[in-house]
Amino acid sequence: MARRRITLSQNFLYDTSVIRRLVRFSGVGPDDLVVEPGAGEGPITAVLARTCREVVAYEIDPRLAARLSRRFADRPGVHPVRGDFLRARPPREPFAVVGNIPYSRTTAIVRWCLDAPTLTSATLLTQREYARKHTGDYGRWPLLTVRTWPEYAWRLGGRVGRESFVPAPRVDSAVLRIERRPAPLLPRRRLAAYREFVAHGFTGVGGSSAATLARRYGGRAVRAAFRAVGPAPDTPAGLVTPDQWLALFRELERDR
């Protein structure tokens, strides 16, 4: 079993205080449908079942999936699914994702969540470094966060020590919450153009965000936009905040 856990990148969370904190931070309630990736033996599932209307719990390990099914056999609101969460189709109705996810599959699971049309939020236990990086806690912002900012808010929850898991991982974890905004910060027809704008700005051509953008918009327009928005023209792309990227897009695309 230990070898299988390593193969599947499984670090099981049994700390009930952390589980309650995770579910509380997710903001889910009695009217919500929740999808849980990597449910294991169901300690998070059990708390979600007492909190939410319906829980769909995915577990890829057949032995754990069998235990999960036995544990919740008498709970009609809990639907254990033996299978890979990443191969699942998102529900057609609004739903949230809550779970302790394998470190090795974090990027794929986050992208699945962002691509799901009816997702309302995803509250995930990830490596602490990943959660801090993607919420700007290091003072830098990655492309993924900036690209999705008009549609999603990224929030950092509390640290979860490695001692809360069995087996203990090598690093600490943290709670990451990605919440779909009630309305995008840009008109929907402009979202694709914004994403392309940011992707271009992050290419690094010229050594700074302003130098990169100047190749497309001209130096004078870019200098004026940076004066209006705030960051220095020599600021690297990752140090420009998501709100500043949004403001730069509005300034430079105003006449387009």
C-alpha cells in the first residue's frame, strides 16, 4: 500500500481541525453540489456530506474507492465514483470543487476547474509554494493567475503543516481558493483579447513589460499607459499586478 500511495502521489489528510477549516474556507453550504477529487477513505467527504446537499467523490485507487463506497452506502447524498477526476465531465448545474489533491496533479486539476463552465469555486489543498505563488504572496504573479483574473479571484488560505498528513509529504501545504466572480471584470466579448494581450506581455521581449508592449502599441502610448496605471516602465511582467494588467489593457485597447 505504501508503494501504491507513492505512485499515486497520495498524502492522506486525517486532521479533523484542518478538514473543518478547509470546508469552512470553501464557503459551501446546504444548497450546494460539491465535487471532490481524490477522496481517499472519505474524511473530507464526511464533513462535506454534513454540510452540503450533494457530494460526488472521485477516487482513482480501486481499493480506496471500494472502502469509500462501503462507508457511504447509507448516505443518499454522497456518490462515490471510482475513476479519474480529470476524465470526469463537469456537472451541468453550478458546483464547487473541494479537496486534498495530489501535488503531482495540481496543475492539471486547477486547469480542469478553470475550464469547467459551471464551476463556482475550487478550494484545494496544494503545496504551499504553489498556493503562495498563484495568489501573489511572493510579490510576483504568474501568467495563469493574471490571464484568469477578470473571471476568477485567487485567495490564499492558511498553512497546513506536513505533520497533518499520512504519509507526511516533504513540504507544507496551504489552502488555495479560486472563486468565479459574479460578473467578469471585462465584457465577455473582450476576455479572449485580454488573455492574448497578457500572453504577449509575458513573452519578455525587450526585457520588461513596457518594452514588450511597445513593440505592438508604440513607445509613446505605452509610456502614457504606465504613467496612468502606476508601475514603472521597467517593471518585469511578473511584478505587474493583475489589476494593473487589466488597467493597462483598458488603456491600450481603448481605441481598438
